[in-house]
Amino acid sequence: MIDAWLALPLPLMFLAVAGFYTVSAVFLFWLCFGRATRKWMLSFNGAVAELFSAIMVIFGILIGFVASDVWDRERRAAAAVETESASLSMLSALAAASGLPADRIRQSIRSYVVAVTEKEWPSMADAGAGAPEAEDALGALLKVVAATQHDPKDANAKFDGLLLDTALKVQSARADRLVLSAGTSETIKWACVLILALTGQISIAMLHLDRPRPHLAAMVIFTVSTVLIIALIAANEGPFQPPIYVSSDPISRVLKSMPAPDAKPPSKPSAI
């Protein structure tokens, strides 16, 4: 159930958590001040403020752990995308400087970037998984790089290992990105946060059994702040899921830094 809630779009996610805690707040108010239950609830009168304070300390610590986990995953996802982009740019630059025919490597890079930005990003947003087109394009890129070799006696043969290592960094960064797109915070952590928020509402009700207006004010303030915090943290749960997500722009910019497929290398100035 929690996984289904986290998979909802932000407006529905917010409405779901707001609706749940609004219903629970209304039920507690009716339970405390309804005619049928008023006398029975007053028998619990005498709860001290430390009850609410203890629950809020635990709630604050736990939601801090969940927020740290969510934001750390988003930071690592952004770093993986930047690493992938930098490795692709470096691969293109090394291919040009190696003295090898760089057209096939650049074409493979273009195919991979197009597959990632047009196929894989939507797939990660929808299902948290990679796209077969990107997997095939990466395999083709690795094969082209591995097959593009200097003669062992060539002075530029040292570029061969460097080119392959850079291509493998692209593969590693993509693997990290896919792992982060599929992973979420542990469901048990979110369950504890939601249960403790409900327990906080119950503790407020226990502290204000005899005064409806302070009860209502405290319940509204606590419920609104709790709903906003939970919804904002949950909106960042998936680093590649809308509305707040890591963009593919760094990888798209790789194409802008590469010469056009039909571009010719600049001619050397003639000797005077």
C-alpha cells in the first residue's frame, strides 16, 4: 500500500495523505467531544505534556532519517548522471586525440545519448527500469571502442586502454543510475513515520480532552505541518520520477559538444 502511495503523482499523493490525516483528526475530535463518547473519553483525562513531547522527538528523528535517505539518493543520482555525461564527453575527446578514425565512436555515442534521453528516461520515470534500446546502444559503443585499436608499434597505442576504461566508466555510471532509479526508501521506515504522525494526533487529543477550541487549534496546526512535510519528502522519493526529478540535460549536452556527423576537420594553414 505504501509503495502504491509513493508511486502516485504529487497532487494525488498530497490529497491521499491530507485526506487520511484529516479524517483521523475529525474522528478524534468527534471521539473526544461527541455526546455518545464524551463521558468515556473524560475518564482518560490527566495526560501530561511529556507524552506529546516524547512522541514528537521520536517522530522528528525518524522523519529526519527518511529525509536524509531520500535526499542522499537524489544527490547520488545527480552525481551518476554528471559522471556519465563527463565520461561520454571525455570518450569523444580521447577518440579525436588518439589518431584513430573517431567517426564510428562518435556515431555510437550519438546513438547511445539519443536512446538514453528519448527512451530510457521515460522508462525510468514510469517503471524505474532501463530501456532495451539504451542497453543495446551501450553494448554497440563498447564493441566499437574495443574494436578500434592502434597497431601495437604505434606511439599512440597507449590510448587504446584509456579509451576502453573511459567507455567502461560510462557503463558503470549508467548501472549506478539504474540502481538509484529502481530503489526506494525502506517501506517500514515510511510505515513508522505515518504511524507516529497518527500517534501524535492521538496524543494531542489526550492533552485536550476538556477544551474543544485548544484541541481544534493544536490538531489543525500539527496536521497541516505534518501533511506538508510528509508530502514534500515523499515527492522526492524517486530521483527520476516527476515532478521533482534529475534531468537528462547533462547527457543531452554531450551532443552539443561534439562536431556534426558531416563536419570536416579544420584544414591546416598553408605555408607561406
